Amino acid sequence: MTKVQLKGVRKDFGSFTAISQIDLDIESGELVALLGPSGCGKTTTLRMIAGLEVPTYGHILFDDDDVSEVPVQDRNVGMVFQRYALFPHMTVEKNVMFGLKVRGTPSGEIKQRLEDILDVVQLEQFRHRFPAQLSGGQMQRVAIARTLITNPSVLMMDEPLANLDTKLRGEMRRFIRELQQRLGITTIFVTHDQVEAMELADRVAVIFDGVLAQYDTPEALYQRPNSVEIADFMGANNIFDAQVSNGVAKTAFGDLQLDTDTKPVRDGTGRVLLRGEAIDLLLGEGEASQNVITGKVTAREFFGATVNYTVDCKGETIIVNEQSRRMVDVGQDVWLTIQPQRIWVIQDAA
Ligand SMILES: Nc1ncnc2c1ncn2[C@@H]1O[C@H](COP(=O)(O)OP(=O)(O)OP(=O)(O)O)[C@@H](O)[C@H]1O
Ligand SMILES: [Mg+2]
């Protein structure tokens, strides 16, 4: 499998800079998600890796070979798009074989690869159907099969699940992840959905406005975002101004003891991030020992397995997310507590 590296890559379209500067190392066999809002440059980055665009500056390396100037047909990459554009007048197997036919691969080899790939994507029983006779998820599997049959060394997917409904998206994510791990193929997956990126990827590259904002494991991105923008994009809702001194964060709703053993914090201004599921909501004052925040429940949102409580704490709003094993009423006085090691501090530049 292939290791992919972007070194100082920039892309200008005329006077417009789509990608200012990206450095990215993708390990062989890794699944990396490119995540970011619409227009941030995900597709442009993917197209440069594929060879459909040439970087204005910088280099793209496959296994340490500079491929920046190598055209798409000589890079051995596979692309799957959101609009999978199957040939409507061809059956599933004809669609899947098409790429090998146009390359002039011997028909014996095509037949063998077809059997292997239909097995991999579990489409044997649909092989004689036409695209119009398939579900969205089945069509997407045909699109993946059509790409995989060419044995690409890097697989690229640009929002391949965007057209599917929520349940099918979940199924296809698990399918893609399982397939990717079984084949061990280096994969780059573009999405603007942070849940999708976290569920699928070994590492996530967050791109804002043509700049790589953070490149990390899903867990690190979620728990330890580099900036408020990233925290926000990853769905954080409890972000508060704080004044840090001697390992204590002073906030509008009280002082929070920080864990300075595992992460040193400088004195100065910053933001504290409190993940809603890391906060314990207590109904009595006596139960809590440290980092106690008093408040009152002002709203409740029920999601089935979990509940969100909106808690007013001295004029600040804290959202607490917990299992719905119990229900706390709106209007109830509560005591919130959070362990120091569950508080993440985003500090202003020194
Ligand atoms: N060929 C082009 N000429 C000029 N500008 C372009 C071209 N291709 C992309 N852009 C611009 O570059 C920026 C990044 O585009 P890109 O398609 O990479 O975004 P994206 O992150 O994939 O967004 P989306 O999530 O909406 O697909 C956008 O502002 C876009 O308008
Ligand atoms: Mg795009």
C-alpha cells in the first residue's frame, strides 16, 4: 500500500487562493478524513492528490516519489464521487467491469477480478440488474466496486454518502470501514459531517478556509481541539471565557480546578471547554466535592437514549448530556461537577 504526503501544498485559481498551505502525512493503509465546511478546499485537496489539479506550489509524494506533475491516469488512484453516475443501460457487472475493459485488460483476468470484487461488496445476487433496479446503498456499492476493481493504491472518496438517508449512511460507513480495513488500502475520505469523520477515520484533517487547522485522531479532535473554531465545528456547546492563574480557571459561574499534571496551563486568558457528557448533574449539594457549579434546569431535550439539560448557572448556560435512566424536571435546582482532567483549556496565544 501507499504512503501519501503533501508538502507545503498551495493552490491558486487565478488570483483566488483555495489552499494556502497544507502539510499532511498519510500512512500506508490509513483512512484519513478531510473535514471542513463547504468551500474550505476539501475537493481541491483531493483533486491535487488524485492528479486532477496541479499544486501551484509544493509537492505531493507517493511512497517518497514526487508525483506532483504525474497525470491522473499514471497515479493508480481510485475515485468515488457523491454523484456516482453509473451507466444506466449497463448491468451491475458491466458497470463494474467497464474500467478494466477500456484499459484492455484480458477478459479472463476481468472475469476473475469481477468475481472477487462482487464478493467483496456483496453484490453477486444483483449482478444482472440495472442501476434503476437498485437501492441507493447498492448503487453506491457498485460505484465502489467499479473503482476497487482497478486495484488502486490510493482510494479517494468525495462525500460518497451525501445522497443517502441517515440509516443507510450509517450502514455504508460501517461497510466502507470494514472493507478498507480488510483490504488495507490507503483511503482519503472527504466529508463535512464531523460524526461521519470520527466514525470512519484513523485520523481527521480539519480544513478551514484553505488551511489545515488540526490533524489528529477523532478522540483528540473531540476532547482536545486546538481552537474554539475547531471545538465549535466538532459540536462542542459549553465554551466559556476564563482567566487562568495557578492552575485555576476563573469563570462567570465560579472557579474550576484544572489538571495541571497532565497538561500544563499558562496564566492568562483563555476558554474552558466542558463536554456535556463529562459533567455530573447532582440533586443535592453534599454529594459534590470539587468544581461544584450551582444552577437551575431551564429546559430539557429528550433524544431517547440520552437527555440534554439546559442549566442556568449565574447567567451562563451549561448543557449537560446524560443517559436517560432518570429524568430531572425543569425548574429543579442542581449542582454540576466536573473532574479537573475532563476540562480542556484553549489558551490565547502568548
Ligand atoms: N476551478 C476552480 N476555479 C476557481 N475557483 C475554484 C475552482 N475550484 C474550486 N474553487 C474554489 O475553491 C474553494 C474550495 O473549493 P472546494 O471545491 O475544494 O471546496 P469543498 O471544501 O470541497 O466544498 P464543498 O463541501 O462545498 O464541496 C471554493 O471557494 C471554490 O469556489
Ligand atoms: Mg467538495
